[in-house]
Amino acid sequence: MLMQDISYLQSADPNKMLRELAEEQKFKIEYLDPTLISSSSGSSQEYHSIVALSFDTMILFMGKGTSKSQSKKCASECALQCLNAMLQS
């Protein structure tokens, strides 16, 4: 499943894609509990998620969104983009 083009992420499930890639490439994924962050004015709130990828060392990716699932999706998208760049080189 080496990714050549990740532009399709908008319509795909990045959490599922990341799990499949981890299984194929033999690395571990761990999501840390999303944290609710309020803006300084208090008018908006968003969740921040961190996904950790463990190869020989751990790499963390953070995502944010208006819900826990959106922040987790954003973190997965960030991880997939980085993995794509790593696998291309």
C-alpha cells in the first residue's frame, strides 16, 4: 500500500489507512487521549489529538479539530503525509 498520491485523503478514512499501513510496514500506532482546548477568547473549542508511531524510535503527530474524532483524523492525516514523504525518498 505504498502511497504515491495522498490527495484522496479527504474522502478516505485516514485512521483505517494508517492502521493498514502499520500492519503492512510493521510499526505500532498509539493514540493519546484527545485534549479539549479553548481559544483565548473562550468563543471556540477544539480537540487536539496526538498519534505516536513506533519504529525503532517514536514519532508524534498532532491534529486538531472541533471533535475528538476530527482531531484524531487530522493527526492520522499528518502521520500519513509524513510516511508518504519518508517512503518516497
